[in-house]
Amino acid sequence: MRRIALLLSIGAAFFAGLTLNHVAAAAARRPSPPYRALDVFSRVLADIENSYVEEVGEQDLIYGAIEGMVARLDPHSAFYRPEAYRQVREETSGIFDGVGLEVTIEDGALTVIAPMADSPADHAGIRPGDRIVTIDGVPTRDLTLPEATRRLRGPAGTPVVLEVLRDGFTSPQKISLTRDRVRAQSVEWRPLDPDRRYLYARVKSFQERTDQSLGKALDDGRAALGGEIRGLVLDLRNNPGGLVDAAVRTADLFLSSGTIVITEGRNHRNIEVLRAHEKGTEPGYPLIVLVNRGTASASEIVAGALQDNSRAVVMGTQTFGKGSVQTVIELEDGSGLKLTTARYYTPHHRSIQELGVTPDVTVAELAPSVRLDNQPVERDLKNHLKNETAAAKAAAPVAEGDYPLRTALDYLKAVDIFNASMESARGKGNTSRRE
């Protein structure tokens, strides 16, 4: 009897062992809780601090770890150390020292989204799509986006040398720049033709007060045009974006109702639909929006909203294709985290991520060869008769050499002619009859 009891106890222990082994195996298959990974991080941090061949500051190590972690997410998320974060805040205000470039990481290369207007980079001829290979001899492929931005910035008057690779270049070309105080006046405007019927407004970037600046430009333009805007060209070319809220308010200037943009967080949660308001809406004059590859992010929101609401004709070339929203979080030590928190969609729920906004009318940046330079026209002929009409005027100088803008002006004139002919037809009535 005792033997049977002993065997039973051995058997129970055996099966208990199987059960315990099974539980241990199942536990091993479960993912480690987060603190286990933090234990590993703490161990590595301690080993580096205690054993690395040179002394390294703990703060620098931790910042480097955070930068590496965030850099693995997407090209637009970034961690900014306190000094760099101060520069980011200055940029949204529109005044900072640097070369005036909006850049991103594209396929591992530091790529220009757009140069800021009237900046050292703009004056040096740097273009959207250019790839910056080195900054002062330092290869950019190993730099995070904040590190590259920090190297491009610097006190006004200091030099910086960039090696730039562009489609068509056989090798990188060196471009020497002198940093300057970049004062990003986000809006500029002027009458578009000699008859002062149409208005041109360029939005260079979206800052805190861009919508107010554009509203004032339109009011000033009305005064310059004699009280009425017959047509507007809104130029968003080489506009790298900026503040989403400012872009939404800008689109709202031209829309009395309807959706402007839809944002969706992870797993299509936290959906936000931003709509237009009737108050303060501009009259429904013809509107053309010019875009190109340098039109990115917030400026794509404006173009997509006006296109989907049939408020404007979008003209130019395919835009950049940045369809994500970043939230900037200020941290306790003065550093900042720019984190991609949502995707945005146009009113028709089109995502422009990677694809960009497709223009309604495609117009290349350079004019096609309509006529050869050596092909004469009337004014080239010797002793040609002068135009004696007092009202005769030269072509608008603002459109000279700018083929997309000249095309936009032609479209506005065509709309005017068409509307005038329709008014004339309605005034005369249809007098024809068929018996």
C-alpha cells in the first residue's frame, strides 16, 4: 500500500513537473514587459558610462538614444534638443538665422522640399528636389533631420558650404552660402496685368498670421484694382508648408461651406473634420492655384481643399506628397518632440501621401519652344510700322519668363471673355426662330 502511495506521489510530481514546464515555456513565449527593455537600456547606458574608452556625458547619451528611436519612425518625426527646439519656435514666428531651406529625409538622403523666398538658398539657386550630400564637408547620410537642420542654421554672416546633387549633375556641386537673418514675410501681392483687373498673391509659407496677412493683401489689392478683383492667382509654388491651422484658415477665406480637411489618427481613430465658415468669405471671383513639386504639406491642404470644393483650378505640376500631420510637444527640459500623429485627407477623402495633388491643368515650369529665337515676328522687321493706338500696352512684366503664371493669366482673361460674351448673349436675347 505504501508502495502504491509512493508511486502515486512520484507520478503526481512528474505530471506537476510537466505542468510547471509548460507554464514556464508559455511565459517564455509571451513578450517581455516594457520594463525589461528599459533594464537593457539602463545596463547599456551604465556600461558606456563606466567602461567606454572616453568619457561621455549622460545627457548626451540619452538625447542620442531618443534621436535614434524617433528617427526610426518616419522622415518627419524628430526630437529637438533645447537649442534646436528654440530655433524651431523661431521659424514658426518667421524670423531666424540660417540659409532658408525646408528639408526632409527622402530615401536616406537629405532632400530639399523648397527654399524660402529671398533667402540665401533661394538666391544661390537651390531647387526643390536637390539632395544635399555634405554640409561643411560632413556627410548628411549619417545625420538625423534635427542634426542637419542645426548645421544649416547659424549666426547671420557665417559661411557654410553645401555639396548638392541634382538630376542632370554628373557629380555633386559645391555651393557656398552666407547665412543671413531670414525674415519670412509669408505673403506678397501685386496687380497682375497692366489693366489692373487681376491680382497675384503668393503665399511663401504658413505661419501664425499668414491668413490675416493674405486677407489684408486681398483688401489692399481691391483698393489697387479700383474696388473689385476680377480674378486671383494664388501662388503656392515652393511653399514647404508650415502650420496646419494657418493653412485651414487660409482655405476658409475662399470657402463659405464644406469640408477643408479631414485628419485621422492611428487605426482611423481620433477623426477630426475641419469645415469652412461663411463669415469673412471672399467673393466668388475666378481663382487659380499654382503648384509644383515644392508645394508641400500645409500648402497641399489648401490646394486639395479648393480643388475638391470646385472653388479653384489647380494648375502646374504634381505636388510633393506629404500627407501627414505632426504635433509638436514641448518637454520639461526645453527640448521638443515633433511626432507624426495623423494622416490628413482632402474633402473627397483623398490621401495625398506619396502621391501629391494632381493639377487640373498640367503646366510645366519651363515654356515649350513655341518659336525659335531667330524666327522673326513683325516687330523684328526693319522699318516696321509702330502701333499708334493710344491704349496699346506692353505685356505684363510680372509674367515675363514665368510660363505657369503667364498661362494662369491667360486663363483668367479667357474666363472674362467668356463671361462677357454670355452676358452679351443674354442681353440681346435669342432672336432666331425655327418654323
